[in-house]
Amino acid sequence: MPGSDNPNAMMSASKPIVEVDNVSMRFGTLEAVSGVSFSVTSGSIFGFVGSDGAGKTTLLRMIAGMLRPLCGSIRVNGLEAASERTQVKKLIGYMPQRFGLYPDLTVAENMAFFMDVFGISGAERKKRKDRYLGFSNLIPFEGRLARDLSGGMKQKLGLACVLVHQPMLLILDEPTNGVDPVSRKEFWEILHTMRQQGMTILVSTAYLDEGEKCDQVILMHNAHVLEQAAPEVLRADYSSLEEAMVQRIQAADQILAGDHFGI
């Protein structure tokens, strides 16, 4: 958790914590990310929205250091995400779409496993378990097997496990996909608590009402960034963020079609 108990987890709010500069990625003939640039202010929630296959997951995996960009650079707290991956890994918590909980372990045992991975020992173990299971409302379910949790509870347990080493940057790839509305609301309440305590959060989402909860939103389509702005700016001339996104995507497709046919 960023704060006085984790002095390495804070940085000047005036300096970007993530800097993405002209990054591209390709898988064979498929262009996944094309010439993307942006920066993320420390202590903010930064959302990624867009059509399926737009490149959101690939971009988040590159920021997490799991993929090396074909070209361009990504820096996390001044460190090169690809070449300084070991140092970057200590600063981030990454939760993919399918997070690797152990179904045959209980809630408490899953937490213990992740604390073992990150070398958390002594009295700090109980402190962190109580803290992250506490605001996830999972303490009454410590003895329940992970496989027997509801979808929303599994996602909250996954988040608690990601948070045990108190990262300065949290990266979430569609964490509430398929989760019921009440659990989604609770999940976002946890994220806003994390933000208030100084954590920076990158989150992709298929739900545009969640995009409204972000400080900044990037709209992606066909491997490109169409726009980056605060949600209220993106939807300024429209009735909703969804309408604004659809209109921008349709306009981008029309331009692409015109270029293709020489119009």
C-alpha cells in the first residue's frame, strides 16, 4: 500500500508514473497496438475502453512487462518495463482476465500462498491478511474453498491477493467482466479506497459506466488510440459515454474505409 509503511511506493504526483511512447506490437500479420503514446499521473484511475480486439489487453501486458514492444518504450516510475522487468515487477500488481487462484485452497490459504511468493513474514502477514480480506468483506469466508466462491467473491479475492505486496501501480484487465452489479459496485469501492490512499490504477473495462468512474479514459479501436480525455470531456456533446464511444468508433471506421477505397 502506498504510504508511510511503504516508502518506495510513493512518487511526486507531478511526475507521470507510466510513460508510453510510440509503442507498437504485432503478432504475425495482426497489428495489436499501433503507435500508442500517453502518460499516467500518479494517484489516478486510468481507464481503457474500446471494442473487442482493440489492443487493450496487449497494451496492459506490455506495461506489466509481460510482453516486449515491437518498437517504442514504456517506463514505469522511470524504469524500462521490458529491460528492467525484475525491478518493475516489484512495483506493480497485475490481475489478468483469468486470475490464477488455486481452487482447492481456501480463501486464507490463497492469501498465504501469495504472501509466501512475495516474502511477507512475521506479524505483517496477519496485518495484511486482515486488511485486504477486511475491506473485501471476505473475512467471514476465510475457510471456504476458492472454487466455492461466487464470481464476484473470486474477483475480490484475486484483488486481495494482488494487493498483498502493496504495489504502487495496480493493473487490472477487465476485472469485473461477468460479475453481478452489486459485486461490481463493491469492487469499484475498493479501487477508489486504494486511489484515495495513493495507489495508481490502470483498468480496462467492458462496462462504460465504469469508465465514468475513472479520472482519465483512453478509447482504443483497431490497435489505435482514438482519444484520451476525462470521461466528462469524452461525452460532452453526447447523452452518454457509450454514445460518444460508438460515434467515434463509427467515424474512425468510415475514415479507414475511405482510405481503403481511395475516397
